[in-house]
Amino acid sequence: MWLNGKEISLSGGRFQSCLREIRRRARDFEDEKKGIKIKKEDWEKLHVHIASYNNFPTAAGLASSAAGFACLVFTLGKLMNVKEDYGELSSIARQGSGSACRSIYGGFVKWCMGKKDDGSDSIAVQLADEAHWKDLVIIIAVVSSKQKETSSTSGMRDSVETSPLLQYRAQTVVPSRVLKMEEAIKNHDFESFAKLTCADSNQFHAVCLDTSPPIFYMNDTSHRIISLVEKWNHSEGCPQVAYTFDAGPNAVLIARDRKTAALLLQKLLYYFPPHGKDLSSYLVGDKSILSDAGLHSIEDVEALPAPPEMKIHDQKFKGDVSYFICSRLGAGPKVVTDESQALLNSITGLPKGA
């Protein structure tokens, strides 16, 4: 397997679990155009070459493993003609990375804990697809693309073993919070959605600090972004933006609509301007948000007024954010039929350009 052009081993237990479970469900496959016919029992004897590429930082707290394992399981399932539904596939993806079960679907997804000892009923269910709440706009501040010191898996294991707050959170807080979040999503209730999102993110990181030894995923830049959002929300009298931080310092900011997202971008770029003069490369994804924010050049950024809700106006933190990503709620994995976009050479089976 090649990840971002670098060959890695598939011998790890998480990879092998996903491969084993997909092979166990494999069926006969035939492609008449290419003259390919594979019997169900032959899949056990065949080897696979896998190439994966992330267009965002890997192992930096932006769910790269969730995206990767969801795509891995989905793609292997398509290759081996697996007919199980998405719920079953999500159970397999979960064995690679817990959050990967949710990434099998698009839109809003819930990870059900399940009750069976073997975990087979711990699956994901889609609450609403990506078209349910089209107004939402997501801006991600990539504070650091470096690989984090404590992985999500080892961090969670340590928290389970040592954090009393985690036990309280799991037994008392999360069950009711999940129900409230489902209602907020169903009713497009952004105020409730934002308050729940921020509170849950903050409590997750409180659990990290309550772990022994404590886990520090966020940094000073993360805290400054939280302060910016909290003060803006307070000045408006109701939430304009929700923030959430996974196991890393990078901020995922969810704006209630596109106009709000443009205002958010202005505030972010005021405090975290780019190092150089190239504004276009400082924001990836939906670059049209720059035009909505009236930002066409670095001179426009330099001319931005100070956000009135912030007391200290002359302090800027150039270089503290690597870049921003603008996006929306997305769909789950899908098959790309254009073979020119394939990462592997169909003749050699090796990555293109290798």
C-alpha cells in the first residue's frame, strides 16, 4: 500500500481486520468488457495493491484515518462485489478507525454504541444527508500539519484507563447530548447545534487534560480561535459560528450561512494573515468565499478593520495558521469512473510516476 506516495506496510492488525472481513463477504465478480472473471473463493488467494492520497494533513487531528479507512473498506467492498449495506460496511470500517464508521455515509451521521460483546452492532446510521442543511459552511484552520505526539487511539485508551471525567461523560452527559443534537439537526436549530458542538469539544479536551499523563492536543493558536469565536457569538447575542477540535490543534469552524462564513474569514485573516503575498494558496477548497469576503489580494487583508468585539486590536499572529480550508457538508465515498484519476497504473499495478 502507498499512502501519499510513500509505501507502508499492511501487516498491522487494523488493516488486516478490514481485509479479512471484506474477503469473508466477497462474491463472484465479472467484468465482460475487460474479460475479468473472479470466483468468490479466489479472492483469498489474490493480492491487492492500494494507493491512497489525502488532500489534507495526515494524523494531525483532522480525521485522516477515518476518511482513509472508510474509503479503504468501501473500495474493497466494490472490488470484491460485497453486497452488504452501508451499516454492515460501517461496522467493518470501525475496526480500522472508530470514526471511520461515520465516514461511510455523507451528511450527519450517528455512531451507535451497540450492546453486543463482539461489537457487531456498533454501527453508524445516517441522520440526514448532505442536502439536509445546505446553509452551513465549514472553515478549517490548519494550525499544524505535523503528526501529533499522541495518536487518537492511544490517547483514548489512556483516557479510558485513567480519566474519571470520561466515565461521567460517557454515562451521564453524552446520552442526553446526542438526543439534543439530533433534534437540533432535524429542526435546523443552529443556536442549539452550535452550543452543543462547542460544549462537547471543550469537554472532550477537558477529558484529555484529566487523563494521566495529561494529553495536550490544542495549543495557544487553538485557544485564540476559540476566544475569537466566543467573543463574536457573545457580542451578537446568539451563536454565529460553532467550533470543534478533534485530537489536534486544528479548528473546524461551522458558520450558520455563507454570509456569516465570509465575515468569519475576515476576522480570521485579520488576526492570522498569511506570511507571504499569495492569498490564493492560503485558502484551499472553495476559494469563492474570498470574493464573498471582499478579499482579492493581500492588500485587502491588510486593510481589514479590527473586529469590534475584540479588545486588543493591534495584536496579529502572522504564520500561526498554516492555511485555511473552506468546505461544506460532504457525501460519503463514491466510485470515480474516470480511470485517468486512478492513482495506480493499470498495467504495472504501481503508483503512477513510480
